[in-house]
Amino acid sequence: MALSGLEIYKHLPKTNCKECGLATCLAFAMKVAAGQAALDECPPLSDEAKAALGEASAPPQQLVKIGAGDKTIELGQETVLFRHEERFHHPTAVAVRVSDELDNAAVEARCQEVAGLKFERVGTTTMVDMAAVYNDSGSAERFAEVAQVASKVSGKTLALVSSQAESLRAAGQVLAAERPLLWALDGSAEDGQAIEAAKELSLPLCLEATGFDGIVALAEKAREAGLKELMLSPGKVDGAAAIEFLTQSRRAAIMKKFRPLGYPIAMQVLADDPLQAVVEACWYVLKYAGLVVVDLARPEHILGILCARQDIYTNPQVPVQVEPGVHVIGEPGPDAPVLVTTNFALSYYSVESEVEASRMPGYILSIDTEGTSVLTAWAADKLTDETIAQALANSGLESKVGHKKLVLPGLVAVLSAGVKEESGWDVQVGPKEASGIVSFLKTQWKP
């Protein structure tokens, strides 16, 4: 049975040493009770206290760390079923498949493609996290060779995927310092050799089997062997079966605290059609998968998956914001337009992309509205004539342009007179939607 924060607090040192990263022992106890921290994060905690608290205070889902150094990827340790209850903490890792049956030139080309799958979206860089090397050749020697090339050329953390324990051991040994994920395909961990290899090399292990009974049996076997960093996979299943497994395993871990299923889930996308593969990958990202492997490397395919991940793993309680102030587009001269918007990321980047598309250099004045959109900020009195006038006064724009005219979003045209009175700047009402900015700047903007 789960312990309350106060029950956990009774066993803590109560020194408020802050070694756990929190201000007080009580705050740490509450985090542990909520499944957001582990007892190991309290260095002064005695062995007696750890024994007394035991698994009852452990997070419902194990935290698994793959990779080393700045390439470390953290998966799992989620505490809720729905992001609006709190948030999802560790984004799904997206991996691209690399087969060891490819020749050396093809392996390098594939890994270079993986390295280049990086995108800028709403001010954030998003990218593929891993390369998943598959032992399709059946050769342990070739598997280890390709794994080394994949690590070097792609620069990514690896998943080493094979149904042969000797192959996992061989590749795992040469890359042990990089802490790849060993993935035992098709129930191959049942004989215990893959479990022994992971234990010997101190590497995380993904266990794959058919059905809940098979997976639970393997997880129990690995736990008894002393392995903690585990992932689970239902193997080659269709989309409906995959969603069922992802949902039921997450419910068992979070709601029932069923430890054998309290691990992040790894999924393989099996669809041959690229568009269907993208759809399936998005399903898995949105429905709790910790790792998704795709046989896709074209940017237009990967971007959709990464966008779905970025959207679901943003904190729903904190709006995505950009830095308020003046943002320069291109190399504006004295006649450059000055456009006003809020610091809500979606609003700002919509305006920025349209100004760039117009090929007219300019300035965007982003008002601090605590990350709310234009209409929301206006309704909440965060976008007012006073806040715009104050932002203008602090911007230094008077010395950068040869005019005193700004473009106000059409949705808040009602602020025009007040802004002019407060700031002394003339106001030109712009389009209601960002999509109209290109036409507006080309046909209506006059300094």
C-alpha cells in the first residue's frame, strides 16, 4: 500500500539539508509520496529507514536512464494517466531503425540521415533521440561492428536489438561506456542469458514477450536477478493490440502500483506505408510509449512524430512563452514596420514566420502577457494601451526607426486610440489573423 507524505516524513532525517534538491524534508516526503522522487535521492537516509519504507514509497513507474554524459535519455517515472492531472515528465524517445544487413556505405548514409533529423519549432530544437541497431544478419561480430559505426556517425544513444544474447553481449561490451539499451527480441530473454548480460554489463534491458503473462513473467525474472532499469515491449503487434497494451500496463502501474508492469514501454512501428507508420508512431507517443522505433528517415515523416511529442509533453499548466521585448527580423532600416503581438509562443512564431515570408525586414514588439494569446491577454487586461506604451518606451525603437508608427493586431483594434494617447505613436490596424500579414505589409504598410 502507498504511504502518505507524513508517514514517509517520519523516517527522514528531518535536517532540511537540501541534498535532495528540495528546501525541506517534508517537501521531499511529499514528492516521494506522489511518486515523483525516489528514496535514493536522500543521501543521509539510513539503511533502516530504507528498509522500513521499502517498495511502498517507490514511484509507480521505474526511471530508466539510457546513454551516458550529455546523451543520457531519461524515460519512465510517470505518475499520472492524463497530462492535465499534472504533466508528463520524460518525453518519448524516438529511434530510427538501422539494420546490420546494410553494407558499410549504406549504414553510414543511414546514420548521417539520423544525425540530420533536427528541427526548430516554436523556439525549441526537437530531434530524433536514438538509433536502433537491429541484428538482422544474425552475426554477433557484424552487429558489434555496425553498432560502433552507428554510434560514431549518428552521434546518438543506441538501442541494440537482437534475439540472440551473444550478439547483445558482444555489442554491449564494445559500447558499454555509452550505456546503450539492450533489447531482447521475441522472448529471447526467457533463458536468462540476456538478463545475465545486462546485469554483467550494468546496462538497461528491454524485455519482449507476447501477452501480459509472458511479459510479467520475464519482468519478475529480471527483478529477481537484481535488474532495476528495465523496459517492456509487447513485440510485433498491430495498432489496436499495441494501444491496449500501452493503456492497460500504464493503468496497472499508476492505479494499482503493480510493480512488474511499472516500467516504460518500448514499441516498434510495423506499418510498411510511411504515412501509416507516422500515424502509428503518433498513436504510441500520445498513448504512453517510452520509446518508439520507426523505419523512417525522411524529415517530412519524422517531423510529424516529433511535433506530436512536443505538444503532449509540454506542461499544460505553463503556457509556452518567448522572451518579451524587441525581436529583429532580417536587417531592418529606418522605414521598417513595427508589429505588436504577445509573448505567447504560438502567436509570436505565427507573426514571425509571416514577416519572414513577406521578405520585408522589420521589428516585432512582443508584449509580456504571461504567455497568453492576443484576445486572451486583452480580455484579462494583460494587453492594454498602458502595457503596450510601456513596452514601447522600454524598447528603444524610437532610435531604430525613422517613424513613430506601429501595427496593432486587428483583433484588438479597439486599443488604437488609447495606445496613441499613451505612447505618442500612430497606430495602423493590421490583419486579424497572422496569415494576412504578408499581403498587409506589401499593400498597406506605409511608414
